[in-house]
Amino acid sequence: MKGILFVLLGVSPWLTFAAEDMRQFVKMPQEARAEMRAEMLDFQTALNSIITALGEGRHADAAEIAETQIGVSAMGRHRNAPPNARPGMFMPNEMHALARGMHGAGSEFARTARAGDTARALQALTSVTGACVACHRSYRTQ
């Protein structure tokens, strides 16, 4: 019924549903949000580079990118930032666990990719992207 009313009014029902954001709000200072956003954009760039390398059969390159830019080796990026610019200090435990899991999955992907089996590497990569999806579907900062 709600959708029919929107059609009659000439408004997309999806606009209303999209506005009903049920994700948990995580309050953090602007500096921490900016640091986290920059890191997320870097992760996106790394994922694109990883997928490109896999598509070109460059498994070792994909593994190196994953480990250094997403994996456990990439943890601690904010450790020398001022406290108000450290996103982890403001994350709920469950959100922090997702982030740590994503880093661990990045390292596991790197180990798998080094073996040279593209299908297994792609399967391992879904644990990385799955952690991203789970976090973004569960939490928001604005």
C-alpha cells in the first residue's frame, strides 16, 4: 500500500526506504572519521589492484598488495595520530572485531594467492570483501 501511494504521488518508494538507515551510529570526531574514510578509500583502491592482478595472472603481486595494504601488516596505520584521529578508539567492540577480521582475511588471501590458484584466491578474497560489507551494512559514522 505504501508503495502504491508513492507511485500515485510521483515519488519513488526507494527514496523513502533508503532514508530509513537502521545501521548503528558510531560517534567519532571529524578527524577520526576523515582518517577512517581515507583508509576505506585506500582499501577500495587496493581491492581494485588485487582484482586486476588476479585477472592478469599476477598472483604474487595480488598477494603483496593484499598483505601490505589490507592484511595484518597494514594494521596500526593510526597509531601515531593524535587520539581524536584514531578511529579504533571510537569503534564498538563488534565493529573493531570486523576490522581485525578483515585484516586477518587479507593476510589469508595473500597466502592463498601465492599458491597461484585463481579460483581459490577469489574464494579467499570473499572473506575480505565480506568483512567490508558486514561493517558497512552494520555501522555508520554520519
